[in-house]
Amino acid sequence: MTLASRRGADVGTLVAQAREGSPRAVARLVTMVEDANPALREVAATLAPHTGHAYVVGLTGSPGVGKSTSTNALVGAVRARGLRVGVLAVDPSSPFSGGALLGDRVRMQDHATDSGVFIRSMASRGHLGGLSWGTPQAIRVLDGAGFDVVLVETVGVGQAEIEIASLADTTLVLLAPGMGDGIQAAKAGILEVADVFVVNKADRDGAQSTVRDLQGMLGLAGHYADADRWRPPIVKSVAARNEGIDDVLAAIDAHRAWLERTGGLRVRRRERAAREVEAIALEAVRARIGDLRGGAALDTLADQVADGKLDPYGAADTLLREAGPEASA
């Protein structure tokens, strides 16, 4: 048996074991994603017929609003329905060492022994947008492994870290009173990201004020007045005490029902697939261009641009032609 055929057999066995509920097999598949293992193409092909079932819920918000605590509480609520839950918690990587504490898993020890729950912390590894580069493929692994719900917790949202909205079927934006989050919600991108607003730590002073701020922001956004437009509900919770979590889950259910009724779920998933394919193709082209850096082609083109003999767009076209069909994914 050749190495390639043995690797294919290993992938098939891993996928079969993952679908049978083996957390070890799921963990190995996610590790292959994070390491960009050469067998990842085979993994994706083997998983493809089994995907499209899991419902993906994203949780994002400023650091300190209780994302991990809310995720932990949601896991319990979903498990109470008898559904399998996968969790991907993205932690920030150090810009100096590249390491990450991966502490989200520590905060979810309530479910460590539950065979119906898989929790994986992933380092962002410098990837912007609040997620890691491998998050889309890791979601695909959990989907193909038969998890009913996948919860994705981001690093922590700023004005630009809103990539979760492109990956999740439903996105929860968490806010907390006393952190200026009401004003934060008015900033570009944040308001549009949320399918559900969750005001966590609602037992604190100022919770109702945060709710009013959000209501005001939504009122100013005229497009929410359209009858066929989803208007994000505002839910209060105290995740540390499991208060309001059923209301959060009900809001997720309502959004899912609306998406299915309007055809929006299919649209979101098609757009997600398009972005995933594009990202893989761009990475392949980027890798090929990186290989060209070691040769004379890029240096020659750079000299021509620097000397005014060629414009940068023409040089880029030439470089892509040099990359040729080998740049295909």
C-alpha cells in the first residue's frame, strides 16, 4: 500500500470514528485543519457529503462582557434538548511569541466529561477579524462529525473584528452595562452584525439604560422598519447564574425560523461557501507567489516598476501569469 493510499485510509477511518462520536478523532481532524496538514484536502472531500446539518451560532462582544460564561450556559441549554454541541473558542495570540493561553476551555469545565460536547480552543495566530484562519474548516469538521449546534466564540469584537457574521447562521452580540457598550453599538459595523443583542450581567446597575440605548439605535436604523427585515431582539441575561439563557435560546430559535421561512438560511450558507472557496484559492495563489519570491521573476518586475518601465498593475498581471495553473487550489 502506498503512502498516499494509507493516508486516505487513515482519513476515512478518522472521519468514521468522528461521526461515531469519538472526541479524539474530532480533535485530530481539527488539529489537521490548524496545521494545514497535506491530508486536509482528503478530509474535506470525505466530510463533504455529511455537512450542512449543523446550525452555527456566533458569540462576539467586547472583552469582559461574559462571552465564555454565556457560551458555557448555552451549551447546557442546548444539551438539555438532547442535541450534540461543538464549541470553537478563539483566543488571541501573543504578537511577540505567537502563543495563546487558550483559557476559554478552562472556563467551560462544566461540560468536560459530557460525550455530547466537544470544546476546542483555537489561537488566532495573528488573523484579524476575531477568528483564526482555520475556523471555517473547523466548523466544517464539527458539522461533518454530526454536531447539531456549533457555537463559535470570537476573540472580542472591535469595529473591524466582525468576521463572525460571515460564518454564523445567527450572530449574538453581547454587551454589558457600565462598559460604554451602548455607545459602542452605534459604531459602524457593530449594529449590522447582530441578529440578537444580549445584555449580559443584567443584574448590574445600568442594564435597562443599555437596553434603551440599543432600542434607540435600532429605531434610528430606518431599514429595520421594513416588514420583511429581521429586527434584532434585545435579551437580558445573567449567564453566571443561568438567568435569561432560555430567552437567548428562544431568540436564536426565532431567528432560525425566520431564516428558514424567508430562504435567508440558504443564502447565508451559499455566501459562506463562496467566501470559503475564495479564501482557499487566494491562499493557494499567495503561496505560489511566495514561491516566486525565491526566483528572478518578482525581482525583475520590481526593477521594471521602480524604473518606471512598467506599471504595478501590469506587473501584477505578469506575476499571476507566472504563477499559472500551479496556483490552483
